[in-house]
Amino acid sequence: MIIVKIIGGLGNQMFQYAVGRSIACKHNTDLKLDISSFDGYRLRSYRLSCFNIVQDFATKDEIKNLKADNSRSLWHLIEKIRQKTLPRYKRGFIKEHNSDFDPDVLKTTGNTYLEGYWQSEKYFKDFSDVIRSDFTFKQKPDAINESALSQIRDTNSVSLHIRRGDYVSNPKTLAIHGVLGIDYYVTALTLIEEKLNDPEIFVFSDDMQWARNNLKTDLPLHFISHNTADKDYEDLRLMCNCKHHIIANSSFSWWGAWLGGNAGQLVIAPKKWYNTKSYSYADRFPSSWLVV
């Protein structure tokens, strides 16, 4: 059995599910989701129910047995000590070291609890067809999203994502991620104009007023502002139907671009994913994406 901890926003939860699902498929074993961290967690809620995923939740005992956690029993204390003597990939509890791809995680032989963010396609690339199938939507779009979807499909559409929200309002989050400045979007829009014929830009943001005030271009702009936070999956559906993408330093628009998979799509991604931490571009983005 593979248990994966689910936490964070929709994009983060998708990465966590994807690594767990991939390893479970590799070993032909069960995947279970630990959503217990959402108990009393105000910032986010469990968001994966909108997809056709394998949704089986781990029990408290199953979590405790794999993590050997929060227990003073002799067995759990001995197990904790034993685990530390094993190679990392043989441990029952694997916690992400840093934001770069760790190939040892894929060597795990099963009966493992995974905790981390796992933001690299390399964790699930071998099972990408399974992941794409799992991340199809259960429900059809409502009328207003169906109309937007038709417009996206009928044009040479480009999704453009601006992530601000807690990146601006939360000092801790700001210190980690930083905020992309307008220069990134100016550069990206220039490249879009140079490389594509008749592109139309579909703007997604948690700060639409900032987007309206700061995006200056002669290209047609469509501001997608009708979906509320509890319908973030509808924005994701619209994003992944766009033919090309300008993503933010956000796992949400990363998935919008990756799930798109349009033949010949142009994806522009920012070098600045974190404010202070260094990371491997090759781990974070598929090789076909343009990093600026």
C-alpha cells in the first residue's frame, strides 16, 4: 500500500496524488490518501473530488503503522529506530528532502507513506496516461463555462495566469515564493506575439484588478473572472483547453499547461519559481517548455 499526504491548494494536491498513483501503479498496489491534515486547517480544503481519481482514504491506524508516528508503544519506537538504519527508499515513511527530483523515491518497494510536494513530472512520467485519465473532470461545465470553453476552442487561445493572493498578503508565503513582476508577462507576451498567429489571451488570476490595470498589449484579452474559489477546477478546465500557456510560479497553472498537451503547444514558464531557493529547471519543467 502507498499512502500519500494531501495538503495545500489544488495544484499541490494534484502533484501529491500523481506521485502516489505512479508508485502504486508501478508496484500494482493500493493507493490511499491521507487528508487528515485538513482537520482544522482554514486556508485550504481537500479539492480532488472533482476528478475521476482513485479516491480511497487512509485510516488513522494505517497512517500510524507506516509512519510509526505519535506513539509511545515499544513496537513503534523500535520501528522508528529501525527505519533510520535503512536506505531511504526502503523506509516506510519518506519525506521530501527539497524541491528537486529525487530518483530514490521511485525505488520504494511499497508499503510506504509519502510526505512532500513532489513538483516534478519525473515522478509520474512513466504513467502519464494514467494521470491524465485520472485528472479528467466528473461533471460537465455549467453554461457560462461552456460558453468560455467554446471561445477557447475556436481561437488560437493562450492561457495567462497571474498568481498573487497569499503570495502578496502572507509574509511567510511571499518570502518563499515571491511575486512575478510585470516584466515577466511583457517578455512572455512578446514571445507569444512573435511565435503565434492571431493569438488571443485568456487571463486567469486571483487578483483580476491588478491584471486589468497592468497587462498592456495589443493582443485580444479575455479576463476569466466568473468562477469563485470553490470552482477553481472550472478555471483549470478552461486553462487546459487553451492551445498555449503562460504560467505563473504556481502549481495550478503548471497543471493547466501539462494537462493541455496540445500538439505543438507553446508553454512559457518563469525562471523565478521561488524567491530565495535555487532549484533545477530540468526537474520542474518538461523539456519542451520555454523558461524565461
